[in-house]
Amino acid sequence: MEYKADEQEKILVPVDGSERSMKTIRYIAGFAPFSNMKVVLFNVFHKIPEYYWDLTNSPMMNGRAVHMASWEQQNRQTIDRFMEKSVAILRTAGFQAEDVEVSIRNLEKGVTRDIIAEAKNGYVAVVARRRGFTKVPGILMGSVADKLMTSLDFVPLFFVGAEPVSDKILIAMDNSESAMDAVAFVARTTGKSDYSVTLVHVVREDEIFSDDYYGADGVGRNTMLKVFEDARSRLTQRGYNHDNIHHKVITGAGSRAGTIARIADEEDYSTIVMGRHGVSRVRDFFLGRVSKKVIHAAHSRTVCIV
């Protein structure tokens, strides 16, 4: 299976040398639409702050400077080995040498802020792991993944799960521009592959007769059928086989996020794609109460927020 992008694009892959990060590399290696893109393996390296070395001669240090120097050296060796192994995996998967770049940067403003600053340099997506990144001993930091989910709102963001890559993508749908942006992203990046896409709209039991589902004209289901038709058109225009596009409406669900996660598990969708914002009156509803819940509920699946 061969995938050709409109022009070579690049994805940013923040890594920290851990086994979880290695799962991210394996996902990229197995996700065919990435195969002709440039992959930038990006590490924010924690050097020991200069002011620690100023305390070297202090009795309070009591030999800790040697320990810290050893810690920094070991961390650098770990990330170097990780990068070498990652490049080898991607090359084996068919990536060209010039399409895999290793970038190790000393921490400047903070892990999250440094990743976001780099992501502004023309990337088509950021592909990361779910959990926080390497910590400097004794310095507490919040989850980098949570911060990225909240702050990285200008580029699609993948959170990689543990499941092997399949050729099936689930797109969570509602009648919103953001959901259609998710469709457009899938169409543009995977349209020339042989992947299968299912458009899924979930209606909770308490929403069946509400304005959120039916809308002011009382024709919510018909509205969603029109949305599916538009989505199907966008996918086929980008190369999808009509027979590889499916849709379903699930009503009476207890939890929208739980239902999406269950379908992904039961029907082996390794990748879930969803928009950042939905149609709720609360603007950040889709991110705060559905996308975030899906990321946690579908913990073994890869979730992409567009």
C-alpha cells in the first residue's frame, strides 16, 4: 500500500526515551499515511541548570555535583540510544534517511512550551504519548500530555495508544464545523491509502428529544444524514473508495465517550479522530467533556484531536 501526500509534509514527534515513546515510534512506522512525510523526532533535554554548578563548592552539596553530572550523562546516552533505535525502526518500515530528523534541544521555557514553539514551524500534526515526559529529579511538573491537549490548538494532536495499527479509522461526528475539520484532515492525510473509515454519531439518552440533537427545526437525524453525505463526498474527493466509508448513528447511549471507546475496542479501530469543539452551547464542550474523556476511556487506542 502506497500513500502520496499532496506535497511532503512533516510531523513532530516529542519523545523522552521511554518505552511509551517507543510505542509512538512503532505506531508511526505502521501508520501508512505517514510513510511519505518527514518525521522530526524531538526531545527537550533536561540539562542540569547552571546555578547548580555554582553550588559545587558549597558544603551543602556533599558530593552531589558528581551524582548530578552522572545523571545528566546517563540521560543523554539514553536519549541518543533511543534516537538510534527509532531511526532504525522507521528506516526498516520504509522511511528514507532524509525523511527522519533527530532534534535534541536543551530545555528553554519548559517542556510543553518548547514543544508548542517547535510545533508552530509548519507541522501537519504532532504525535505524542499520553503520559508526562521525563522529569528532573526533585522538580515536580504537571502532565505534558494534558498541557498539550489544552494548549496545542492550532495543529492536529495524536495521543498514541498501545494497540497495533489497523487500517480502520473511526471519526466521531456531530453537526459542527470542528467535526468536519476532522473529516477533512483524515481525507487529506489518508485519502490515497486503502484505509476504511466509519463516521459515528452518538446521541445520549437524555438528548434524544433535546435541541442539541433535533435542532430548532426538529430534524436532527436528517441533519446528520446530510452531514454524513458531506463527509463522504470530502473523503471520496481525496481518493477514498466509496465502499470503504461507513456511518452509524447510536441513540440512547449512557455516555458518548464511553460508547465511542467501546465501538473502537469491539470493532478494532486503532485510531479515533475527533474535532476539538462540538455543537454544545459551551464552546469547549467537545474538548473538555468528550475528547478528553475519549482519550482516557479509549486508553489502548490512538486518539487524534483536530
